[in-house]
Amino acid sequence: MRKSYQQPQRKAFVIPRFLIFFLFFLHFQSASASDGKALFKANCASCHKASEAKLTGPGLKGVLSRIPEGDWKYNWVHNSFEVIKGGDAYAKKIFGENGGTAMTPFPGLSKEDIDAILAYADKGDEPAKAVVTPGAENPNGPPVEKGVDPFWILLVIIGLLIILTLVLRTTKRSLKNVVNEKAGLAPEPDRSLWESFKFWCDQNKRIVAVIILYFLCVGVKTCWYTLKDIGVYQGYHPEQPIKFSHKIHAGDNGIQCVYCHSGAEKSKTAGVPSVNICMNCHKGIQETANPGSKEEIAKIYAAAGWDPSKMAYTGEQKPIQWNKVHVLPDFVFFPHSQHVMVGKVECETCHGDVKKMTTVEQFSPLTMGWCINCHRTTEVKMEGNKYYDELHEKLKKKYGKQPITVAKMGGLDCAKCHY
């Protein structure tokens, strides 16, 4: 009796089992693409962009159509120095185009990791363009059909699936009772959805355990990547008390960064310029062609205690409360002077193309991994630096023709940045 009752029950759950394994398959398929993105951000994003734009290294959009076929990509990522030394023509070409700076070796990445990274980067990660409809922002534009919101389509599909499930559940129970009646068995009890679910869980404990383990792993992975991004404020661009545009000052008017941020050449911090720096120009410039400029310049006068009508200082100053954009932890020692004056690092390397920014934003992640990758890939400019002549000669003897990077000069020592 028990055998004849249990056998159909097991067959009835062939489809749920299939759906569970199908979900696993879909997850691992999607995980491949997401892992490629995660691996790219963890290992490559400090030097490359998943677009055509150049960062420290070239943009990687369309990279698979440019590089040689076969194992070249694995050899290059694992140790680009060896590929260049081997005389590979394409490797030498890339090395020359990148200013003689070789890529950091990544021997720990497997072939599957490299394939996932390149598959993601090859397609590019350009932000989607906003759809503009005719109106105030685009009065002369062609009409754009918005179409049906995918959310409502998904909602209707879910509703239909719920109805279909209930109908099939009732039909299945009716057919089962017909079979039981012919076999002289008791009819199947009328269970509610919750009771049916508990009964199914009780009969399929292994599948339930696998489902719980699956969601547990997904949850742990999601939490890990979420926690890893705590304190990383890439793209942060707060509003400022005065709408100062770097695009106008540094871009259109060509004012050098160190004119306002003179501390970058002499001290640890670049510093926020005092209002007196602004007054060097704005004593004579009370308004520009830009809308709202008169009101914003008036805020500078109020901060400096300047009366433009009398062309004299009043002595009543109101300090400007600027909102800080780039914040490093207190236990990190980062000297601007060492990087700007000794290392000859361009401001754009860390701060992005400020000349195009109206509101300044944090361009780089400023994480420890990002700094370390920069030290591993940045070649030291030895020419004309007499202070390091003796050290440079020792390094040349030790590494030969290999590029001398910051890492080879002790740039990875913990005490250099954490003291």
C-alpha cells in the first residue's frame, strides 16, 4: 500500500527537481558574466577601462578582435615581461604605445578568470544613454515611443503563472483521486497551499537542503561584495556652498592646478585655496557671461569681506565651508609633494580630467589595491634626479633592462604608507 502511494508522489516532483537544476544552471551562467565584471574591477580597473577610453593602459573594448589568437592572452596576463622579451611583435607594439610601461603580471589568474575578464571588457561597459522625449529639454526632437513598462509585463506573467499553478494543482489532485479510487486507495487529503508546501518539504528534504545551501551561498557572496565597497566613494560629488566650476577655470581659462592648490608641490596635502586666491582675479571680475555668476561671485566678496562698490575691504569675513570630496583614512600617509614633484605624477592620474568637471567628483576608488597596482605599474623617472643616482645604478644592475617601477624601489613596503 505504501509503495503504490509513494511512487506517483515521487514522479510528480520530477518537474520541480528539473526547475531547481535549471535555476542552478542559469545562476552559474549569469555568474560567469558577473564574475568577469567583479574580476575586472578587482584586478584591472585601476589601469584599464571597459571602454575605448585610455587610463594608465589602453581601453579594452573590442580587445578580443585586436589581440593574437591562441594562448597569447594567457601568457600576456600571466607575465607580459616574458612575452616582450621573447620578441613578440604585437607585445612590443603595445609596450611602445603605452610609453614603455609593461603590464603588471597576474600569475594567480586562471585561464577561466582571464576569459571571463576579457569577455566582459570586450563588450564594453558604457552607461546607457538617456531617452529624451519632446518637451522642455528636447523641444525639436522626434517623438519617442516609450512602449510598455517591462515591470507590468513581468507582473502579468507572474499573475498568469500563479493562476496556472493553482489550476494544475486542482487538476492534479482530481486525477490523483480518480486513480486512487480505481486502486481502492483513500482519496488524497485536501491540503492548503501552506500544508502542501510543508508536505513537499518533508518528502524532499535533500532538495530543500540544496535550495537553502544555494541561497546561503548567493547571500554570502552578495554580502561580501557589498561589504568590500564600504568606504569607497568613487563618483562622489557633493554640492558646494559656491558653485565653483573647474571646467570654466581650469578648462576654459587654463588656470594651472598648482596656482590654487600650491600645497601639492610643497606638502602632504594639496590644500583648499584661500579666498584671497579667488580675489586675485575677482577684484576686477564681478560678473561673467555665465548665468548666475554675479550671485556666486557675491558669495566670494562676502567671504573675503570685500565691498565691490567702494573697492575696499570691510573687515567682516565669512569663511567658506567647503565640502571635502577626497577623504583618506587617518592611518594612511599620502604625500602630494612626493608624487607631484619627485614622481612627476600628473593630477589627472588620480583626480581624472578635472578640466571637464563642473562639480568635482572622486574619480579614483582610492583603495589600497588601487594604489598598490599603481606602484607596480608606474615606471620611475630616473633621468635628471641626482638624489637617487646611486640607488638607480644598483637597480639597473639588479633588473637589467626591465622597467624600474615604484614597487622595485620599496613602494610596496607597509611602512611607506602606514606609519
